[in-house]
Amino acid sequence: MDNRITRRRRRELVVGAVLLVALILLPLPIGDVYTRNLIIISILFAGLAQAWNILGGYCGQISLGHSLYFGIGGYVSTLLFVQAGVPPLIGMFAGGLVGGLVALLVGWPCFRLSGHYYAIATVVVAEIGYLLFLNWDFVGGAMGVYIPFKGDSWLALQFRTQKLPYHYVVLAFAAATWLAAWCIEGSRWGFSWRAVKDDVVAARSLGVRVFPSKMAAAAISGFFTGMGGAIYAQYVGYIDPDSTMSGQLAILIALPAVLGGVGTLWGPFLGAAVLTPLSELSRSYLGGSGRGVDLMIYGLVIVVVALARPAGLLSLFGLRRRAKGAPDGSPA
Amino acid sequence: MTAIILQVVIGGLLMGLIYALVAAGLSLIFGLMDIVNFAHGELMMLAMFAAFVLWQYAGLDPLMMLPVVALLLFGLGVLIYRGLIARALSVSFNRGMVQIFVTFGLAIFIRGAAQFVFGGEFKSINTGWLAGRTAQIGGVYLPLPQVAASLVCLVAFAGLLAISRTEFGRALEATREDRDAVALIGIDRDRIFALGWGLGAATVGVAGVMLAGFYYVAPNVGANFALIAYVTVALGGFGSLLGALVAGVLIGEVEAVTAALLEPSLKQVSVFGIYMVVLMFRPRGLFGKL
């Protein structure tokens, strides 16, 4: 039994490495800026969805407020760069740390709630953050902050025309989230978290410390989400509350994980590979005139996938295997 | 001075009653079957557009179309239950998330559809029996559309209370208490759920029509009201009608006072702040049953 799990986990690592190499090579033959941008955004959201998955999937806490950590991570690295000259390559770790810290602060009151009560509380907390940033002059208020261009540099993560460096930055980010999820799956923490997700009372009776488990998951999840926000801000060269802290964004972060397959290694990535291009393409081809067709398609896809594939798109591939002690893997 | 204070307090009350009625529909559905309808704000928005269309093309006053729109929304609620929610309830894996995201997807779809049909710009109903009129009593200005909206909200609450005393209301209550046991005493659970959704949607429909009398109509108008409704419901206690009423008025007052004393753009921050505080000391809300 144990041997089989080790073998499976090793195979996942190999598949991950192959995918990583493929994604390293992917942009090389593509010269088109639009397509490269699409790939970068998709990989970024794959990483963000994986970060969400760590709390929402493995630990079962459905957060609809991850935009808060994303935005705060972005603001921290941006302000450190603009106000103090700290290079974003370092600043993004600071953004991640603050994001994780804020996730702990949010978790402290909210983790007493469960189910829908928790989900709504996270929406509200994120909205408070959004409104405060909107009215806070130091961070530029509703106008936001422009990041001045200081020449091509890896340290500053700034490139005037090239997209390729950003591709590798988001790829490294997504790979890090995947590796974190992989480590969690095999660790004692991962088992505790899944126990918390499946049955809090049973978990507690087995000696799982429920509250610290949720807090640990939130901190890791918040860290990566904040880091993603920092990378995003640097990529677009601009940050404001509407683009980085809105409730809409919180959904965009959670959806790939939910529709791809929650609590799985590959679900968030699959979800992002399908949903992000879908939303970007339909927006640029159908949403230009504000006609709303893109939203209709997006909403319809969410409803259909959620009802037809409750275990996520991943279940289409029969990749879901019975994880030890978790009641999943049933052929959906 | 007294007039200013009264003006603020009454302004808060008038808005608070609308919040209360929007929340009542949400609370009803949540209490009944433990589902949060994330498309609740979009149902309200549809009711507002229905009122707008009836006003623009048929020349009907918002007050006259109240029953029509309420009936339309009732049908829509039943339809949503039969078409989507009943399916979401029968899912065996990952049910909690499926329920959340089905209504979320529906919300995005409805918003897109409204944008497709009506365009994104703001519209308003600016003629009618009450439109733009104010009464003045002792130095306090009372915008008549809002006064009418508040009265209708109170009537709607009385109606909901009356319904809860009927046979159907008792069946609702019994289904809420134990959704499996009710089958034993001959209550068709599925039918009760469908009617519950209809009633919840009709309730928010009434709120939407009255709101349309003095508020802008646009595809994204629902999002903000829905957020306040979630807070109202959580504050008042999930499933409690009285809780929704008290919490709605409380939120209206907090908003009005914050806007008057501090900064209008921060009015919601204080509302959400109070919600967080209540959450910490009384997670089930003011009137919530455990």
C-alpha cells in the first residue's frame, strides 16, 4: 500500500517535470504577443488556483476573498519598489509574507465559522479591504499606482518589450505552488487537512488540531496568492483596487480549482488551462462592445461543469485515484 | 439640529427597510435548505429591469406592476429551483461547492444576459405618481418613492409573517427543521423547496420594483445589494425573518450615520465592521437559532 503511494507520488513528480519542460519550450516558437500574453495569464492563474486549492481544496475552507491577499501582495511589492526602491524580485517575497500574514489575521475570526458562513465572511472581509484601499490616499486611492519603468532588469522584473522573461517568472511561480501542493499531499499536514475537510468532529477526535490546521493552510495559501499579486502588478506595470482586489477577481482565482477538480494536484492547472483562455478569448472577441455575451458563456460553463462534473473536469480523464483515507476517486 | 438628526435617522430607516426585504428573500431560501443564493442580487436586478421595461413601454407606474413582477419572479424562482438547484442538491460529491458555484454561474449568466439585452448604461424611472416628489414634515424631507418603498416593505414583511402562519408556512418550518422526516407526514419536500424559491424570488422582486422607483437600474446594480443582503442575513441570523428586519434597519442606520458623520464612501466599511464584530461574539447572528 505504502509502496504504491510512493510510486504514484514519484510518477506525479515525473509528470510535473515533463510538463515543466514542455511549458519552458512552449513560448519559443510563438512570436505572437497576444498568444504569449494569454499563456502568461493562464499560467499565473494556474498558480493562483493552486494556491487557493491549498486552503479550499485540501483543507476544505471555501474562501471567496482571496483577492484580498492578491491585492495586498501586489501593493506591498509595488510600494516597496516605488517608495523605497526595493527590487520586486525581493519585494514579491515580502508581498507573499504580508499576504500570508493577512490570511492569518482573516482566519482568526473567520475560521470559527463553517460552510456558507465562512464563505460569506471572506467575501465581506475582502470587500472591506477593497473599500479601504479605494479610499486610502497613501496607496493612490481609486487611481492606483503606476510603476515607473527603470530599464530592462531581472531584479526589477521589468522588460519593455519582451514577454518571455515574464513567462518564466510565472512558470516558476506556478511550479512552486504545485510543488507545495505535492509536498502537502504526502505530508502529515496534508492528511490532517483533508480530515478537517471531510469531517471536523471525526478529525478532532483523532487528535487533529483543527484551528491550527486551517491557519497553516491559510498562511501558505495567502503567501502564494500575495506573491502572485506582486508578479501580476509588475507584469502590467500598474496597480489599482479594481483590477487587483475586486470580488470578481476572487472568483477568477477560485474557479479554476473548483471546476478543474478541488483537492487534486492537477485540477487547478487543468481548470486554469481551460477557463482562463475561455474568459480572455470570449472577452476580446465577444465582450468588446460591452454586450455581455462573454459573461453569458462564462456563467453557462460554470453552471454546466458544476452540475455535470461535480468532481471537476479532471474526472473526465479518470486521473482521480482514491487518496488514502479520503472518500473521493469515485467514478463521477 | 434635531431636524438634521431626524433626517439622517429617517433616511437610514427608509433604506434599511429595503435592505431588510432583500435579505428576507435570501434568508428564507437559506433557512429552508441551507443554500446561499449567490444570484440573489441578480434576481433583484431583473425585477428592476422588468419594472423599467413595463414603465417605458407600457407606461405603468411601479406601484401598479408590483403584482405582475412579483408573479414573474415567483415563476423564475420555481424555475431556477427545478432546473438547477434540485440537480445541485442531488449531487453526491463536493456538494457544498457545487451549490455555491451553480448560483454563482447563474449570477454571471444573468448579469451578462441583462447587459446583452439592455446595455451597460444606467437607466432610471423618472416619471410616475411619486417620482421625484418629496413631502416635508417639520423640516424633514421625505422622498415619496422611498416612503412608498418602505411601506410596501413593511406590508411584504407582514405578508411573509402571515404566510408563515398558514398550512404552507408550517410545512416550510417543518421542512426546515428536518427535511427528511417531513416525508413521513406526507409533505412533498421538493414542492416545498420549489415554492420556497418562488417566494424568496418574489420577495426580492418586490424590493427590486420599489427600489427601481428611486434608484438607478443597471446590470451590475445587484452585486452591492446582494453583499449587503448577505451581511444582513448573517447579522440577523440565518433563516430568521425578524432578524432580517432588525438587521436591515440597523444596517441602514449605520450607513446613514457613517455617511453623515464620517465619509460617505466609507459607509459600508462600518457596516461590514459591525458585522465582523457581531461575528466574533455571536457567530449565529442576533436572532439566529442554532
